[in-house]
Amino acid sequence: MLWLGAWLVGDLGVEGDWFHSGRGGTETAHAVPSEATGVRLRRWPNEGLAPEYADLIPAPTDPIEAADQLFEREQPFSLLPAHAD
């Protein structure tokens, strides 16, 4: 499975620099930048389809296990386009 980790900055869920891109099973360590307010983890269960994502707010200071995050829940900052009712 492909994974991407990026920092969230500000209070509107703006995605900043990414810090990890790769396949599952890789362990990496990253210092949390002072401007980071959260982390966005993306995973591609099926290549060619849109990724799933999980936002971790506030930015965690302890190690996280990407595979243990809840991707099947409403996220604080939706990546879906707004639509008229």
C-alpha cells in the first residue's frame, strides 16, 4: 500500500510540506516543525483510486502507527468538494 505523510499548518487544515512517501512497512522518524498543527496521513488501498486520509490534530509528539489510525471516520477538514443541497 502506498502512504504519504504531510504536515498540516494553521487552523484551516492547510497541507504543508510532506515528510514521508513510500510503501507500507517503512519506519521513519521526523522532528515536528514548529508551525505544524497536525499531520495528514494518506493511503492508497488500491492504486489508481483516490486515497483515504486521516488527520491527526494536534500534531503528535509520540510515535504513531499509521496502520492503526481511523481512516473510515469523518475528518476535521474534508477533502471533498462542497456541493449544493
